Amino acid sequence: MNLGRAKLILVVAFTGLNIFLGYQLFWPDFGRLTEVSVTAEDLRETEQMLAENNLVLDASFDRSPQTSDFITVSPDWKIRQALLYDLIKTGVQIEETEHTTYYRSVDRVAVIHNSGLIQIFYSSGSGASLGDNGTELGHGDLKNRVEEFLAEDELLPEGINFDYLEQKEDGSIALNYHQTLGGMPIFSGQIKIVIDGDRVKAVEIYWLELAERAPPRDMEVISPAEALKNLVSELGPVSEERIIEKIDLGYYSGEYDAEKWEVPPVWRIVLDNNQYYYINAFTGNLEKDTVIPEQL
């Protein structure tokens, strides 16, 4: 018998066995790594549909399959407790209505809603001066000063993430933040700070916390391309060209006067950096109250 040939046969046989076992063990993972939920053809069809409705896609997104789950949240009252401690310490007048309580001090009025929403309005000339002797600040410096102001007043919670800056019609500027929990954006959790000139005019806070953690049941969500198509179906053609600036996966629900509630994953789609739509990532439906209201 040819010993060299026998060795070659054994090497080939073992190599084949290793390949077979590797295929059986790791092929599902290889498939997930190469699988896409948005193919090149899907992307072309989506862009064409958008163009036909006067929408331009100027946002990138992950084309691989995404998974998510529901979360259960409740209002986070820690900020309210710190705020009320500070107000009561300095002396306030308290006025209660069915759904809100007003705390009036010399320099501000705090409105606490039963839903967990907090609104603070500063008297004329009060609030923090964010400029240096009246000088204008760049957006980066303004953001830093605002966060310093929030921290000093114990209004800067964990998980805060800068979202966007808004130039309002009256000349004031609003800095908007959203919340992150477990590394995921919670678009329902928001902080808005309104700057008039170089002073803080008002602060609005709606912050959430996880009420309970169920065992993970990650389920595949609809693709961002499908979310965009569903948005177009809801909106129909628009009269003037609009730009889709961002599309992100996170969580969103309305504001509830409840102890806890379940929040679905959503695709947040941003048009022209000033209009925000939330598509349920499981059902594909457009969530209600999709445009951020001007409450301050």
C-alpha cells in the first residue's frame, strides 16, 4: 500500500469533516452576517417612491435585519423631588388644579403635571445668563453652558442625549434632548431648554424609567425602507420638496397619566430637521402625535 497516498486520503477526509461540522455549527451566524433586510433593489424602489411624492432620502441606515421588543416604563420622579425640595426650601405659593400643581416662587413658576411632565418658567430677568457680558455663544458653547445650568439646578438626569437645536419664530432658541435607556433612544423622554437672548427662559422635562424588565423576546422589526413607504402612504404627495434627514430605531409613546405603560419600538423619521414622525416598528402604523408640539 502507498503510505503517502493513504495519508493524503486521511487529510482530505478530515478536512472535509471539519468543513461539514463548521458549516453545521456556524452557518446560521454566517447567514445572519450576510443577510440584509433592505436589498439594493428595495432601496432603489423606496427612493423612487419617495421621489414620486416629492421626498428626498438624505439619510443612511443599517440595512441588516434589526430586532427589538416592548419595554415597560413609568414617570421618573427623581427630578421632581429635587426640584420641589429646592422650591419649598426657598418658599413658594402652591396652587392645585385637577391635573396640575403650580409652585410659584420669586424667580420662577414650576408646573407639575400628573403625567410626570415638568415645566419651569423663569421670571423676566431671572434664569441663568449663558453669555459672557452679553456676547453671543456658538452652538457648542451654548450647549455646554445649558448643561452646566441644568446640572447646577439638579435638572440634568442620567441618559441625556443632545438631539437638535431649534430656532423659534420669536428669535429664541430651543435645545432639545432625548433620553437613552440601555443604549437605546427613548424619544418619549425629553428635555427642552428655551433660551431668550443669553438667558434661560423655560425648561420642560418629561423623563421616564424602566418599570420592569421582562425576559428578552427580541423580534424582528420592519425594515427602514418599509417604514419610509408606510410614511409616504400616510402623508401622500407633498407640495414642496422635503428632505428626509434621519431615520433611527428607538422607542416612543404618547404622554400618559398612568403608573406604568408599555412602549413599542419605532422608526423615527425626521423631515427637514423640524418635523418628526414615528412609525411603529412592529405594525408599521404611524403613531399618533407625531409632530413634536410647541408647549413652551
